[in-house]
Amino acid sequence: MLHPLRVIIANRGPDTELLVANPVELSGKGRPRVFYDITHALKALGICIFSAEIGRYSASDREWEIYRFLLEENCKFQLSNMMARNEIVDTVRRTLMGW
């Protein structure tokens, strides 16, 4: 897998949601510190988190850990701006991949 992580920003009505999907190993263990790394990347960008949740889902032959964050608007990042969204996704992905 070239990019095992999936990071997207989606609109859920009036809310903006950051979704991070991380594959679970065959042993059933997820990658440690994912939640910490995501929140650290968002804090570095100055983005506030309204709520967060973690769940596990199975899709075909793969199990995924899904991290969902409801983000709050702020002055630096207007979440309706596509360039700001791309910067958020890129920063979170780079943090998680260790780049």
C-alpha cells in the first residue's frame, strides 16, 4: 500500500469533520499514538477540536480504525477554503507518516 492512511475533510451539515482511517494489523493491534499525533498536528496549525471519537470498522477483508474529529472554525483557517483544507490534510498525513 503506497499510502496506508486515509485522511479527508468532509462537511457534515454545518460541521466540518476530519476523518483519518488507519489499517489494523492482522494481530488486531492498531498503530500506537495515532490520536496523539493527529491532535498534535491540529494544535500546531492552531485548529480547535470540538469533539473526537474512535471506532473500528471492517470493509471487505480489512479492519480499520477510524478517527473522527469535529473541527471549529478560526481566523487562521477558514475550513470552507479548499487550500486551508488541503494544508490540514497534508500536515496530518505528514505527521502520521513521519515525514
